[in-house]
Amino acid sequence: MSALVQLQHELEYWTGKAAKLKLNGEHETYKWEYDTCLENMALFQRLLDKRQEALLRSSSIKASP
């Protein structure tokens, strides 16, 4: 599995977990867990953005003569 796909799976996992807590009204009861989900979502989104940006930069460098 590529690193990009793995980052996407991690982001989906933490997003789903946060959504489940919110939908069940447990985001206040388990605030520390919900906050952890939000922090991990932000982390994996930043990592994913950086990875995609690096891929775009490398592909534009290869494409130029």
C-alpha cells in the first residue's frame, strides 16, 4: 500500500471516529477522545497535503524540458 493511500485511510478512520462520537452525542462525554480525533484528523490532513504537494512538484519538474 502506498504512503498516500495509507494516509488517506488514516484520515478516514479518524474522521469516522469523530463523526461517530458527535452523532452519538458522546463528543462532550469523551471530550479527550474527540479532541484526539480532531488533532489526528488535522495531522493526517497536513501530511496528506504535503505528500500531494510533493507529488505535484516532482511531476511538474519531470514534465518541464
